[in-house]
Amino acid sequence: MTKFGEIIGVDKPVLIDFYADWSESEPSLDTLRDVAAALGDRAKVIKIDIRKNEILADALRVKGNPTFMIYKNGEMKWRQTGEQDANTLIGLVQQYF
């Protein structure tokens, strides 16, 4: 996997979904597809499996599933734990264009 700093160090917003594949429901996958389609190339949308990236999740203090974060130019702009709908996520990311 590319280094995290390279992923978040770009000049467009990066929406990250920290998730665990053992979650009973996975509605966030469809949600993220909708978000990515709506934002196009104006933003990055990435899913990161907490269990496969435990060191990163611990470093960022990810405790809940899912945890969403928005980064721009390497700086965290927004963070929320819990399910989010596509329209909310799209609106949040658009604030950082």
C-alpha cells in the first residue's frame, strides 16, 4: 500500500473510510461508490481496512467502525465515527474543493 502521507498529501480532498470487514452490515460500500461517482476526479475516496492496517488505525486513534476522515494537503479537516449517508459525505467533501 502507498504510504499514508502520500495519499493524504494531495491538494484535493481525500475522504477515507476506516472500516472492518467483520461488520455485519456493509452499506458504506454502496455509499462510497455514490460519493466517488458524484465527486469524480475532484476528490479521492478511499477505504482502509482497520484490521489489515492496525498500526495506522492505532496511530490515528480509530476506535469505531466506520470512521470517516477528510484530509487536504496532509491536514485532517473533518472526522466522524458512525454511518453517514452519501449526500452528507458529498456535501462535507465539497467544502474543501
